[in-house]
Amino acid sequence: MSGLLGVRQLLLWGCACLWLPSLVWGALVISRDHVAVKDIRGAARSLQKRSTNDGKVELYSVTVDCTVTSRFAHTVMTSKALNKASAAQEIFFEVDLPKTAFITNFSMEIDGQEYVGEVKEKEKAKKQYEKAVSSGQTAGLVKVSGRKMEKFSVSVNIASQSNVSFILTYEELLQRKLGQYEILTRVKPKQPVQEFQIVANIFEPQGIAYVDAQANFLSNDLIPLVEKTVTEKKAHISFSPTMDQQRKCPGCDETLIDGDFIIKYDVNRAKDLGDIQLVNGYFVHFFAPPDLPRVPKNVVFVIDRSGSMSGIKIRQTREALLAILQDLHEEDHFALIQFDDTISPWKESLTKATKENVAEAMVYVRSIRDNGGTNINDAVLRGVNMILQDRQEDRLPKGSVDMIILLTDGMPNSGESRIPKIQENVRDAIGGNMSLFCLGFGNSVDYVFLDVMSKQNKGLARRIYEASDATLQLQGFYDEVSSPLLSEVDLRYPDNAVDFLTTNHFSQLFNGSEIVVAGRLIDNNLDNFMVEVFGQGFEEDFQVQGQASALEWDVMYPDEEYIFGDFTERLWAYLTIQQLLELSKTGTPDEKTNATAKALDMSLQYSFVTPLTSMVVTKPDTEDGPESPLIADKLTEEQRQQAERVAYRYPSYSYAAAPPTYAAASPTYFVDGDPHFMIELPDRDDALCFNINDRPGTVFNLVRDPASGILVNGEIIGDKQIPPNGKINTYFWRFGIIHQKLGVKLEVSTQDITAFQNGKRVKLLWSDTASLKGANVDLHLTKDRSLMITLRGSVKFVILLHKVWAKHPYHRDYLGFYTLDSHLLSPSVHGLLGQFYKGIEYEVSDLRPGEVPEKPDATMFLKGEELNVTRGWQKDFRRDVKNGENVPCWFIHSNGTGLIDGKASDYIMSGLFKRF
């Protein structure tokens, strides 16, 4: 887009204000300095300073319009902008939408000309637009955005004095969880907007029990602006602050509107039969009868205690289990099985959840420690056999519900490790007699394996994210399944009245949830539409029947000209596609093939962007000719997990204002600044730090691993001249990296990066943006910011560039060095950083005042010695290269004496690639 001038404008709903270049695997892609418009970060910075004052691009309208008709939500998000500049500019539209939603339409209107996205079969779209796919342009359209959301983004070149409107539409069936429905809208416009409005209209013929609207950005001044009008069957919620009300401070350009706007509601439930709606040739049945007694449950908790669960994960698991045990009802029965490569049950059979037994179990849970491999197969089979044995011996109440809850964080690597065989073994053992719920903890777990295995056995899988709230996530899942009300629920309809029925048999109904069935009516003669529901309760079976009749919407809502009239058909299509997609993963080979074909046909018919379809967005031509079209895909849970693994392993590439809560789940080792060494230990919610001071030109060994042949050395550089305070700062300005076994050699300085492999040499400049994939090393260079080095099958390193004003009288550019996935190195690893990869044990006591009031001293017991340490902080620059984030740490004085093995001079090398 060489014809573009000026800055790029970001119309942001989502959280990311910086757009990283796409990785293009298998090729080297470089963007040189002369294409200034490629640097989105610079554009964003200049935009903050100039966009409103200079009037170049005016974002004047941001609206959200959500209509919910009987739980089916239809949401339209619109942004409008005017390019007031004298030259063309590229404008971005970004919006976050729920991951459970299907995009149904996207359009751009530029000066009256409309450009509409078209839903096509995914494979055909990719073949038809091979150029766009191969150049990586499709990678940026839909991305993961947190646990619940996906980010849709697109850009377009807008001529001077032109208007542009972006309109995105998506639909979803709201799911009832813990007794309520939730409508989540994420809004982050990044600046005050002349017209900002969120409007939601909820139409529920059953009657609305309550409605609540809240947002995490609502101040005391903004709360009264949330208007809520609730009648018997309709709710209207709106939020429309003026520009001045949006501002963080009078006259400034920062906005308070930044976060999630959440509406929660539930409906009245007065009939055992549930609510049946027949509209426009389709019907939908919502079943969640009130006041049903809970059914006692027999639950076996199968807990992974393998080595990968060490640290915070095993601690959070213990905390969650302790809370869950206290929530058991006395008529429940339970068992605990912990496993690594061996299987260790608490007791050989299930135990009634009396206060005494629960207290005894809690003592056992507190003793769970990590160790060994991961034998999922034998652990689950042990739990299944325990329930079957107790059933055979009549130790469990008749009519009670049996379930297994498996928690694991890894891949099976002990005992039977073939995933299809494990799934077959578990399915055969369970035989449809109990439910299996699988919780996948973290990003290393094979979630698809757990998802399929649970759905094959009347259960479901849930991802547990590595974060400070993992305990609450575990408890939240348990709360959803802790109170079964009915089992083996059948919903029956007249055979001669309906066809194309969605799933109408359900293994369980849990308290706070809802069963939904939809179908197509064969004719409109509804005089005899008899509905029957059967289910197994605890003391007696549940049975109810009743006559359904068509709803007269114009009578029920006389003032509404149009209320999304085809909602029943689209709800049926949405639900059918979701169930077909599940069958395409869990069914027999023939069922998988047929389900995939049917889901594809329906996705195309109803213009849903699903995992089988893509939305092709054709962009208007520019001065340089036609633009390549972009393709928006629907992310599967597997693709979401892969993306999150990247964010987890390479946290330096998470440049959002607030880092992901799981980014610090594993220890981090780095050296940055002048030079500060840091060992972050999230298991202890603590960190250790020390400085190394020596003459400029000194080369230190940072990492050496004789087993793998990895070597990392770094050379320090000093200030240009002695500063007024008389202290010369030193920094690392050059690193040498070798992987002897892979034949990889890298030299990274503040000027450039040189890579050697198999006699070939590649040189990159920091002014480039590049992705390079080699046989044994991958490089990803972000212009003037960072270099990620991935050594095949081994450790990852990230090097950050700190640029200093070229005319600064004293300071120079310097580098920071960060180690990721250090656990992949051998136990013999050493070096100034490497020696800590194996872990470190210490204790701190005797906290006392230090020389500086805010930096107390303490005594640290380490390696048999007592050290005087000081509580301070150092900068972690991974998420903010310019300013860094303060990380509290215990500072070890005198070049780390007492912490590092030997003394600092022991690590001095004679050259950048020299070994000991």
C-alpha cells in the first residue's frame, strides 16, 4: 500500500491497540523502514497525540444493538468514521464477540458504496483466494481474545474526506448457567465518541424474572446512565453517555469506556412442562422445571499429581478440592484417586459424605504432592470399576447419579498412551452407565482428547486456565454439575407433526441449567401438538405431558413492528449445526462424514461462519490496484488452545495494556537494564535479583548446557562518557548463541542479527519486521522491539531492544535477554542464569528497616549461608518495552555473592562464542 500516507486509524472495540505482523512460516518476510505506514505502533502513538486535535480521522459513532428473542441473541455492532486528512489513510475495525457466537454478516460502506462479506465453504474459499492465504493475510481476521471472546479485525484504505461504516452481525443461543443467562459485550473505543450507545431489547414470552446490567468500567457518575425498563415479558437496557461523560478528565482525550458490559437475566418458570413456542413453521422447547428435588450423586475425583502439576497448579487443585468437599451433601458418596504413573486411591470404595468422612478426606487432600508420569487410562478405569463394584454390592443409593470428574494437565505418557485406545477402553468400561467430566488444566493438555472422551460418556470437558483464579474455575465447574435433578431425560413430540428434530434425549438435567430442543413443523395444523417429558428422579420418575399452541407475537408485543421474526428457524439451525459439529468429532466414521456434510450445508444456507465455512471480505481497490480479499474463519477450541500456547510460551508478544493472567504461571529468568538479573518464582509469589558490574567489553556466560550443546554469552557496553553522578552504567549490547547439535549460531547486537546454519548466513536489521523458519531454528523479529528465537525441540529465547535517543549525552541502545521453556534443558545446565533453571530453595526471615524506608532488609538462608538482602524491585520489560513493569524482588548484594555459584569473575569468557 505504498500509496498510503499519514497515520493509520484504529477503530477499536477489542483490547489490543497494537497489531503484530503475521508469522509467515517457511519464508522470510521483511518490511523495510521506507514503508513507514507498516509500523502500526508508531501510528498508534502519534494517533493518541494528534487524532482529535488535528482532526485527521474522526471516529464519530460506535453502537451496539442486541435483540434477544427467547434466548436467541442477534447483535449488530457498528462503527463510523470520517477521514478528514488530505490524503488516504488505512482504518482498522476491531471487535470482540463471544466464542459461542456465529458471525452471520459483515459489511463496509464507503461513501455510499457497500462491500458485503460472503460466507463460503472454507476449503473452496482458501483455494479460490490462494494468494491471500499464502501471503498470511487471513491470519489477522479472527484471533483469540481471552477465555470467552474472539477478536474480528479488518482494515481498509479510505480516501481523503471519505466516510466509512463497519457493520458486524453475529448470533448465538444464550446458555443458562447457574440460574441465569448472560449477554457479554466488550467495548474499548479508546477515545470519546460523539455517538456511543449500547442497546439491548429482551423479549421473553415466559416472563422476565429479573434483569441486571453492570460493567467493570462504570464509575459512580456513569452508573445512573444505565437505563433499564422491565415489563412482564420485555426488558430494555440502554447506555448512552455523552462525549464529556465518557472522558476520564475534563477536556482530555482518554475515555472511561474500557471493558465488559454484562447483562444477566432469567425467566419465570411456572410449568413442569417447560415453555414451548411454535412460530413461523418451527418450534423450540425450553425445559427447566422449578422446585425439583436434587438427586444424590456418587462422584469419583480422579486427580493428576504428575510432575507437570508441580507448584501453583497442585496447590490450586488442593484448594479447590477442599472447597468442593465441603459442598458435598451428606447423602452424596465420593471417592478420591490421585495418579501419576501409579494409581493411589484414598479408599477402595466410595464413602458417604458425612462430616467425619469429609474431614478425613480433607486431611488426605492436603497431603497430595506432585510426582511421576501421567497414566490417565488406568486412573479413569480404576474410578469406573470402583463405582461399578459398589453398584454390584448395593453400597450406593438406588436412583442416585454416578459421575467421574477427571482433572489432568498433560498428555498420557505412562501405561496405555495411545489416545484412541484410551477412549475405547473408557467407553467400553463405562458402557453408558455413568458420566465422565474432564477438566484440562493449562495449555499442555490435549483438550480435543478430553473433549471427545467426555462426550462419548455422557459428559463434557472444560478448560481450566492457568491463572490466579484457577481454584475458582474448578469450583465454578463443580457448581454447575453438583446438583443433578433428573437423569435420562426424554422429550417427545408427535411423529406426524415434526421433523428435523435436534437432540431430544439428555443424560442429565442439572440445577441452574436448561434443556433446549427445536424442530421443524411438518404443517401448520397445531390442534394436536402433544408434548411429553420423561425423566428419572431420585425417589420417583418424572413424567409430564401437555398441549402446545402457537404464540401470537403481534398480540403479545403489539407495539413492536418486527422482533426478529425468523428467530425459531435460526435458533433451530444454530442448535442443529452445533450438535452436528459435536457428532463430527465423536461419532462413527460414517456418522462423522454425514454430520460434517450436513453441518456444512446448513452453515452455508443460513450464512453462519462455523469451523466449516469462511467469510470472504472483498476490499475496495486502492491506487495500486485491487486488494487481495481477506478470509475470516471460526476458531475451534483446538485452534484457540494453540494460539494460547503461543501466548503462554512467548509472553513477550503479549503487548496488551493488561497482560494475560496466565503469563506468569511458570518461572521466568532474564537479564535486562544495567544489567539486572532476575529470577521470578510464581510458585512462591516471589523473585530474586542481583546486579553484575564489570568493565565495558567483558563477556559473561549466561547459559551453558553441555548435554544439548547450548551456549549463550553476552558482552556488556558502558555509557558514552561519565555522567555527572560519576557512575558509569553498563548494559548487554551483544549476545552470542550456539546450539552445537543443531548446527545453529546466532549473533545479536543492538545493530543487527546474524544467523548461521549449515554454511548459510542470513542478516536482519532491527528496522525489519521478519519471520524466518529454518530446519532447526525459527526467528520472529518485531521491528525495533524484540526477537524471538525458537530452537527446534528445545528452549526459546527472547531478546528485547531498548532504543535510546541517538543524541543522548550518556546512554546507548542496549538489549535484554529472557529465557522461556527452560525446563527443556538438561539438569547439567549452568551459567549466570542457567544455574537457576533447576530451581532454588531459600527462606527469608528477620525483616527489619533498611537504609531506605521503602526498602527493608532481611536475612536470607541460602545454600547453608546467611545473607543480608534488601527488598526492592526491578523492571520486567516483556509487556512494556519502553517503561517496564516493577517486579518486587529480594536483592542480593555484591554481584550476587552467596546466590550464584562461585563469584562473578568465574563466568567471564574470552570471546563471544568461547566455551570454558
